[in-house]
Amino acid sequence: MKKIIIIGKVPNPIGGVTIHVSRLIDSLGTASVNYHFISLSEISYIKLFIYLTKFPFIHLHTSNPFLRFTSALISFIFRNKIIITFHGNLGRYNKIKNLLDLLSVKFAHIPIVLNEDSFKKALLFNKMTQLIPAFIPPKNESKLPKNILLKIKMLKKENALVFCTNAYNVSFDSHKREVYSISHLIRLFTTISDRGLIISDPSGEYIKYIKNKKILIPKNVVFFSEPHDFIEIIKNTNCFIRATTTDGDSLSVKEALYFNIRVIASDCVPRPNECLLFSINNFDNLKTIILNYNSYKTVQSNKPIDGSIALKKLYDSLLKDKKYV
């Protein structure tokens, strides 16, 4: 019987890709799609090669451009149908990695991208490209540990507004800028009184980086460097800040809007209309928005589109198409 082989990772570690894959698997559990999930963490390259050559329908989730390219090329050679979701913006790497991604787009049967900019680029190389949001609504809620709830309560008591941001790991873009701009945000909030910032750092890598850089953390900035559900952080704050230098289709932005929490975001990629935008890397612009936050009208956000609906339809169409044996 034909089935979709989904290859990727699920938490832990916690990250945008792993959360997306985890929620996709959960959503397929209640659907009629015939699928099998394989964790990248648990298979060798040899086994991966076997899966890519043996099964006609593969859906690959990885942020590794080299793995995307080799998987797409192998599937193309063996005439199998590989779907690749490009988590992140096309063109965000150096010249070599960007070239590999464009070749991956070309060789993949169906490339899936997450925003309009990437969609326009990918269509030039593959007319089968689809634009499908990464957001899939969470099904289960998990409570925050008592120590985190207590720190949030204290931060709210000492500040009129509490903002939050997150970083799943320390990473840099092709211009060697901090993708998540955490250092800049810490320095920014050092200059702002009556405003608090929570930094979700579930891997614990960012707090190490900040300490190694000897950046002073003011009392109105709090790190949570242990495993936790960032959705619950969002729901316990006034606003989410997405200060990235590059992006795909940020799950955190969609999660905040899903729970009617305001979002301030950099304009590095197109954002939902409900977001308050600041110019990329213009932290004076961001500071002005934060200081005047209460003057902005509250916009009732539309519920973000559930990407799993489009994926289920795509899977069904492939499995039911008689020309694919």
C-alpha cells in the first residue's frame, strides 16, 4: 500500500522545525492519510539513502542545505517523488548553500516554501512549488513550572508592560549578524525603564553566549534557559518581539496572533498585517515602538491559517493519483 514517509525531527530539541513536524504528526493521527514517520536523529545516512530510493513518496523536513540537496538529487535520479519543506527564507545563506537550495528546489518533485518572497524565487526553478504556512495550531497545553510563573509574576509587578522573545539556538546570518538579535535586545532594554523582557532560551545556549560576551543583563530582562512551552510564555505577556534578521514563516508570530497577543516584528520578510513592524536592525525604531506601545490601536487578529489542512490535501492527491505507482 502506498504511504507518505515523513522524515524529520521532533522535540527535543525544541525548535521551529521540530515543533512543526511534531504538530503535523499529531494532526495526521486523526486523519485518514497513510503515513510513516522516521526520525532523522535515529537513522544513518545509509538507511536514509535506502528510504529515498525505496519509497516513492518522501516528505523531508530539515534545515540542512546539504542534506536537502543530496536527498532531492537521489530522489530525482531514482524517479521518486520527494516533497521538501524549506524551513526559512530562500537565499538566507552564503553563495554555496543558497545554490544548493535552488538546486534542491529544482530537483524536488514538490518544494514547499513558507512566505511570498521564497515562493517567487522557487517558482522560477520549479513550477510545482507550493506556498503552505508552517503554522499548525497546538492541540495540547502544558503548564509552566512554578519557578517560571513566579519570575513572570515578579517581572509584571515591577514593570508596566512585559514583552517576550525567543531563540532556539545561537545562530548568525550570511552577514554574520545574530539572527535573533538577543544581544541587541538586552542592550535596548537596559536603556528602557518600566518595560520587562522575557527571553525564552530552552536550549540554554544563548545565556552561555551572553555570559561569554560579558554582556550585562539588567534586572528587567529575564532568561528562561530550561525546557518549557513558549506558547505559555506568550500567553503570560503583553507582546511578542520577533527581531530576526531573516525568517521563514515564524511559528511564534502565528502563535502569538492565534492567542490574540500583539506582535512587534522586523520587516526582513512579509509579516501578517496585524504586526507592528520596525526596520531590520533599526533598534532605535524598535525602541520608539516599545516606548509608545500603548498608543497603538489594538487590532483584532485573524486566526492564522492551519498549514496541516493543505498538507493533508497534498498527501491525499499524491496517494490517490493513479499515475504514481
